[in-house]
Amino acid sequence: QVQLVESGGGLVQPGGSLRLSCAASRNNLSRYTMGWYRQAPGKQRELVAQITTGGSTNYADSVKGRFTISRDIAKNTVYLQMSSLKPEDTAVYSCNARTVLDVVYWGQGTQVTVSS
């Protein structure tokens, strides 16, 4: 069992930045593929960024060049650095952890609102 707790969401103006954190209850984050997802009102949840067990990253086209996913294994934490935020980035952001056996754990989510 892995418990995930997100933090760092909030209200930011267009063009601003936020850093989301996802703290895991278990050690050895490198054993999990970690992902950040988001869901806006009336829309399906979508993958925003992912970091694999080997450290490779991939991003949704809509956030490439603006968002960066990273992990600190010593702190059992995954981050999502978001820059040049747009109103369309407004959503609930959730992190998940996927094991090699395809078991998935989710956090509770954190709201990000981009508005002037």
C-alpha cells in the first residue's frame, strides 16, 4: 500500500508558476512509475507528466516546455514544476504511483486555478 499526499495547489495569475508536491508513504520511489494527472470540470482526466522507474520522463503536448516532473528519492517526493500557466491549466491535479504489476495508487488531488 502506498499513500500519496499532494500539496502546492492554489490560485495563480496567467503566466505565473506553481510547484506541486506528491509525498509518498513508502521508500524507494524509483520502484514506481509516478504520474501527474489533471481533471478539469466536465472533462476527462488526462495524463500531464510521468516519470518512469528508470527516470525517463514524458509529457502531454499541451504542457511540454512549461511543466517539469522530477523526483527526490531521499524525500519520497515527486514534484511538478509548472510555469507559464494558462487558464486552461485550471484543474484538480492528482498524482499516482504504478507498480511493475500494474497496481495503481492515487492521491486525493490538489486544486490549481489560473485566473486573473
